[in-house]
Amino acid sequence: MTKTIGLLLLMATSLSTFADTAEINVEDYLSTDMEFIFEIQNHAYSKVILDCQGFINNVNIQYTDGSSQLMVLDIGECEDIHSQIVTGLEKESGACLKLDFDRRAYRVDSTCD
């Protein structure tokens, strides 16, 4: 019985190390034709869009291999990400958008360390 519990704990721990995450260093932050849709530029991704205007607010990452990921946000989260990115870039401290798709969580830091 203890071997089974130990094995289950080991499996749970190993699964958490493979969390589905993305770290996007904001190299440039651009307005689009839409008032509350922004493009986050980073050379490692084909396109990253922060959509605070659509019916469903989201961050949409398009990878260079053609795949994509979408994280749905509520309106407060979307505005928070936008505000933190703009503040970091204005202060010249930088901005790094960190997304955890498994937990549906985000964080904006000054660097992607």
C-alpha cells in the first residue's frame, strides 16, 4: 500500500514539472486597428495578441511551427496585463508576460528570468 501511495505521489510531482507555460519577453508592444487589441512582439513567436476588446478576452500565442495556444481572460485580467506591460515599458524596466495554461494564471515581471 505504501508503495502505491509513493508511486502516486511521484507521478503527481513529475506531472507538475511538465506544466504548460509560456514566457514572452515583450520586445515591442503595438497598437492594432482595434482600440483594445494589442500585439506583443517577440522574435521567438510568430504572433502574440492581447485581445481586451473581443467577446472573449484572451492572449493568443501563435508559434513559429504553426501551432497556437489561447488563454481566456476576464476583462479585469486583460486590462491588468495591458497596464503592467505599458508601465514596465514606460519605466524602461521591461516586461515579461508569464502564462501558466494549466492553472489559467498569468504574471507580468520586468524580466523573464
